[in-house]
Amino acid sequence: MAGSYTPGEKKVRPGAYYHIGKTGTGDTAGAVSGVTAVLFRADFGPLGAAVELSSDEDYTDTFGDALTTDAIAQAVAGGAKTIVAVRVGTGGTAATIDLKSSGESPAAAVTLTAKYPGAKPLTCTVRKTLADESVKECIIYSGTKQVEKVEFEAGAGEAGALVKAFAASKNFIATAKTGQTAKELADVSQTLFTAGTNPTVNNGAYSDALELVEPFEINTLCVDTEDNAVHLLVQSFMSRMMDVGSLMTAVVAEKKDAALDDRMAHAAAFNDERMMYVLNASAQYGDTVLDGYQTAARLAGLIGATSASSSLTHTVINGFSGLGEPLSNTQIIKAEKKGCIVLSMNKSGQVWIDSAINTLVTPPADRDEGWKKIRRTKTRYELIRRCNTTNDNMVGKVDNDNAGRAAIISALQTIVDEMVAESKLVSGTVALNPAYIPNGDSAWFQIDVIDKDSAEHIYTDFLFRFATTDSE
């Protein structure tokens, strides 16, 4: 993975390194698109691991639908094609149930234990199948939803057969009690598990969850909380990831019960192109009112999936039918000056993004005004990613001579030209960096581009005259 470097710095490890600068006074690797990381709480599912899910998969099969798993649903509704799902928390206990043997002296024969901690209510049914009485089935439910089903041979040795049937289970472990392997099992119907307990969730748990995202190439990240302290952890993570060459952005929000001015202040305090803040996140979505993290997740999915050739300014949020906190023109202007994404209503009564900006209010010396805009930041991150990937693939594969450096320039120029054709860049050139002389195993290159922007402020002068003929 490419890492960042300070001009003049020489790295110890072989690899590709990048630096971001600005030029002017005005404001063949492919693109990674539609990948959103979601940090959430659940009452079941893998803990201490990042699970990659496609938008076509039913996340409830893995994590259920309790607590804040709806953040995944909102990210997918926004357009995310791939979800890097991370269940947040530490500790907790797993649900268990003892299945007893049949006969005159029933005793605990098999213990079923959930592989993951959590308070998800579970029940178990053991019975002969309707189709074949020589086969039994063990079905585990959560409510009316089937979580898992296995079949095993009926008759003597059922306990051992059930243990073998669960050997490949991704959700449960079956263990036979001592001396019970040969026993038959008593039938049960919807018998409750002894409930487990949910993991503890605190700032440390969110920090641990963020670490699990690190190996993945993602576009956007969201968390299931409105806690500003966690949002600051996310910002710190974004910064650290950029240092190691992983370019991503995060979307956060607070609920409308937080003071509006406080929310604006939190957004402005980020002052970071990697952080996006949805100010008025309360919105009607079907029969549900979304707020805070839910709307942030929706926009994280939308932003991550939108091509860098498009702006999200005045993009309608599908399914949103109204706002729980519509803002006045004065409030909107004030908020956007502080780097807030504001949701507003268009003339057709649809909810849309008023201006697709991030929280960068005062750019540092190495950033221009273009970094304030989501589209241009996406374009620049995409260019850097694609060039870094190409550079990584060429490290150690070409000589550091005129021919080798020409090969690197050609490969990078191809990416620039492709992005021009994709309507992401206006133009761009790749050349050796004139500030440094190639030497030994080090060579420096400069990529100078003009990235595209959208027409977002359209000014029209209307000229009228008193005369009613064309002669004047």
C-alpha cells in the first residue's frame, strides 16, 4: 500500500509514496467505488472481525435486525454495493441450550452454544422430518425467522449425529455430554435458549472496530452513534489512514435534539475534507423517521457509490418524503459556511442535498478551495488511488534509468488520460519532478492536473427596455 511522504524525505521501505500539493492560484488501475464501512451494534453475529457483504446479501442472516443494524440497510439504500460490516463491542456472553436424551431417565445430552455473544432471543425445535421418519431435524429460530437448520439420522446415536451435523455450522457449536453420544434425543418445540448478553460498547470498542477496517479499500465510513467523541475518533482514524495511503471519507450526524448551533460548531471544528457532517438529519422515510446515524449511513452509501464525474449537489434522496427540521435560508447559508451538508426541499417537494460539501472550512497551505467539495475530493482521491496502485505494481519491476522512468510516466499518464475521458479531469500531465534528481533506487514524479467541477452557481442577467420595437 502506498504511503505519504514529505518533500525531500527518503523512505526506508521500498514502495510507492505520494504527496499532495496545489498548483496555480485558482480554486491504470480502476476506480474503487461503492464500498462503505459500517460500524454498528448487534445482538448476534461475528465480533472482532470485519465481514464483507455484497448489497445483494441479506445482512440479517449474519447479524440479525436488532439494535443499530439498520445502519447497514441505510447504506445499501444509499447505493453501497459492498459493505464492510463491523459489529462493535467487547465481551458479552453466548446463548446456550441443553438438549436432553429421551427415555425414562432423561439427562442433558447435547449443549448447543451460539458462536457469538449477544442477547438475541433464540428457540430450538428437534423433531422427525415430515418426509422421512428416519431423519430428524434441529431448527433454531429467532422469533419466526429460521436462523439455522440441520438434519441428522434418527435412532440410537442421535446425540453424536447432531454434534456432527453442527460441525460445519457458522453460528452454533454442538457438544455432547460425557457418556451421552449414543443416546436418542427428546423432541422439543420452540424451547428457549438461555439468553446471552450483548457486548459492552464504549469508545475503546469503537477504536478497536476502526482498526478492523484498515485492511480494506473503502470509499466511505459511518458509525452508529451521534456521540461527538466517537466522531473525533473517526476523524483521527481517517487522518492516520491517509498517512498510510488509504484514502477514505466519513459521514457523521447528530440528532435534532442537539442544539443547532452546537451541531454547526462540531462540523466546523472538523475542518477536514475527509469528514462530512449532515446537519439536519431528521427525515421521513416511509413510516419511519430517520435521524442521526441513520441518515449519515444513507449519505455514506450515496457518496461512496456516486461517480467522481458527478456532483451530489441538488441530488434527491430517494425515499425521503419530508424533513423533521427544515431550515430557513439564513440558517442554511450559516450552516454551509461552517461545512455542513444541509438537506432541503426542492420545488417539487423532494428532499435533496443543498450543497455537496465537506467540513473543510479553512484549507491548510497545501490545499486549495476545491478540497471543500465532495466531487472534487472524490476525484482527487481516485486519481491518487489509481496512480498509487499502478506505482505499487511497478516497484522493483523497472530500472531507475531513462527507459524505466519513461515507463512509469507512461503508465501514470494513461490513468490521467482515462480520467479525462471519464469526465473527471479537464487535463493533466505527468513528468519528472524538477525539484529532485533521480538517484540510486529513488525517482520523483509530478502529476499536474485540472479536475472538473459542476455548474452549481448559475447567474443570469435579464435585460429589459421600455421600447417596444427592435429599432432601439
